[in-house]
Amino acid sequence: MKTFDREYEKTVRDNFEECQKSYKAQREYILNSTAQYHGVFVKTLCIPKIFSKEQWERLKYIAEFTHKILEKTIRRYKKDENFREKFGFDKELEQLILQESYIDSLLPVERVDIFFNEETGDFKFCEINTDGTSAMNEDRELNLALKKTYAFGEFAKAHKTGSFELFDSFVREFMDIYGSYKFKRPNPRVAIVDFLDLGTSNEFEQFRLAFERAGVSAEICDIRKLEYKDGVLYSEKGNRIDAIYRRAVTCDIMNNIDSIPDFIKAVKNHGVCLIGPLSTQIVHSKVFFQVVSDENNLTYLDSDEIEFVKKHFPKTYRLKEDNPLIDLKSILANKDKWIVKPVDSYGSRGVFAGVECSDGEWSEKLTKALDDGEHIIQEFCKPYETVNIDFSQENPRFENYSNLSGLFVYNGKFAGVYSRVSKTEIISTRYSEIALATITAE
């Protein structure tokens, strides 16, 4: 596949001083932008993530084909009690998952994170994000900052470039989904809902503005402060809420369920259109990877979909001593082949990989994860590497970075990419994760 990385790298090498100087303008923009989370500003590098038209088409196929499989999985879960048992959700969560949403879309938004080989087009899945899918604002701000750089200006002279619009496009899909709602109302009011001390408030504001641009009244609401009375859900300001864009992840909802009784009542009584129904948890949970790792569970898919799953989903198993599918001695002896993740978490919390551990650390962490029984163990996938340079360093130099591509999907349609890199093979907020502006080029 056509790649532009080396051409961009050459531009930087040939104009090193100009690029280094323009980094200051790029960084100054970021430090005065909304690209931050709880006061920490996003970090970036000189060379953006550049996708050719051929790569873009490949990513589009991956995103939309994956979406079909995810939707089929949700349908199967809802219809087949035996299939449901394989996920092991507790009864309270299962009841919420099975709740009828009365909208056409089973999966309104997701971000499919993959390790994508930019030369061959091959890939492996990392994880599926549904609840709380984020980073749209980071990509927006990083693209604005990128335009301050000398290298991008030179590259744009030679190529037609573009970036992804991730807010207005989402609102259009959101309102189309609301249009399918059985109990829809004219001129609906929308609430962007999360535990606001945990969410990305700057991003929520960008979505609120996008709804307003579309002529839709919207406000940002803390899920704990919603009020349900007389069959209507109200915001803290006393405004009626007709539709919710749910950003609260399911694990936070279930862990704090006693503090959100009005939200739960409204959902159960169909007092609001919940766009982001709790059924998305079926494919958001890491258990999904465990379920599809067993070919016997894939009878609901066609032959092409089964082959896709077998080729691209890393083998995943429940980390329990009595699991006959895993060989603990082999896992202990071959740590670099495995990564361990909590069954349900986000932000890389509780994740550890053999490649980051000494033999003793691996044994200790593995034993602890075995004891709680709430982790999966997954085949470790080596990321694709590209060259980049960090001008924030005192003596910047070109180095290899591991890559992770997050494919945004809105209502089944590929919408854009969130790009991250790291100096290590582990790409997460706990390590040296760095975000890149993502652009297309022809």
C-alpha cells in the first residue's frame, strides 16, 4: 500500500531548523486549546498519521465489516439464552441489556482499535470501545495545531490533504437514529450524559455546539442529577430530556447504580430515548473477545465473517486456574506472547503485558489476576512501527514508534481515525502514549 511517511520524514530532515522552530507554534496552540483531560494537555509529534486513499478504503472496509459482526453478536445475545450464558453478566446488567430500546440502531457509536500494518493492510484487533467512545476533540485540535507547522505546509503544497469531521457528522447520525424512535417527539431536547467528574467535558462542549449548529437544543448533564417524574426525564436545570447521548460507560453505571435511580427508571420505563443502549456492553466487554475465540460460538456468522474473526481477533481466554483452554506453565514460560486485561474497564487500567515485566513481576501479577478471576488473557500483538521525531526533547532525533489506529464508526458508517503511538510496544495512557493528528493525502 502507498505510504507517505518517508516523504514527510524527508521534508522534516531537509528543513530541520524550520520544522523545529514551527513546533513552538504548534505546541503553543495545543497549550491554549481544549485538547486536555483533567488539566493534562495532549502531547504530539512532528509527523502526523497520513493515510492514502487505498489505506482509507481498507480502513473503511475493516470498520464497517466489523460493525456488522458486532451487531449480529448483539442480536444473538438478545435472542439466545444459551449464548447469553457465555458472557456471564450479572442479572441486573443482563436485564438492562435486554431492555428494548425502540430505535433502529443496535450500536450507535463505536471506536474499533486495531494494530494496522500500513504497508500490507493486515491487522489485529486491540479492543472495541462503545460506551464513552472518545478522542474526537483531540483529533480536531491536533489537526488545527498541525497547520501551524512548516512541514505540513510543504507537504500540503504537493498533495491534496484532508482531515475527519467528527462532530457535525455524529449529530446527523444521532438525529437519524432518533427519527427511528418509536416514541419520538418534534423538536427534541438532547442531553449529553456522563459522570462529569470522570468524563471529557471539553469534548462534550464540542458536541453540544454541534447539536446547536444543527438546530437541536442540547445540554451537558451529570447522570446523577437527572430527575424522572410523571413519565418525563428532566435535567438539573429543569429542562425536559427527550434523547440521551450516553457517554457514561457501563462499568461506571453499574458500579454507581444506587446513585442514578432516576436515569435507570427512565430507561426501564421508556421515558427517554437512550442512544447508546446498555446492550452495547455485549461487544464492549473483553468477554466478547473470549466468546468469539471459540469457533463453536460463531454459528450465527456466515463463512466470510467467521474467517475474518479467526484471522483478526487475537485469541482470548478467561484467566482462571480451572480453565482447560489455557496452559499456565506455558503462559508463565512465554510471557512475551501474552497480555492481561480486566474483563470490564477502560483507560488501560489494570492492563499488563509480559513484554513489560520481568519473570518475577509476570508471575506475581499473573497470580494476583488469577485469584480475582476478573481478567482475560490475550494473545499479544506486536504493533506496526513508523519513524517520528519529538521536538519537545532537548536533543530531538528520529526514533521508531509503535502505532495504534482507532476507527470511529457512527451508526454503522466509518467516520474517521484516532491515531496514537508509543516508544514501547504497549500503547496506553499509563505509558508513553502520544496522539497524532490524522490526515488523508492524495
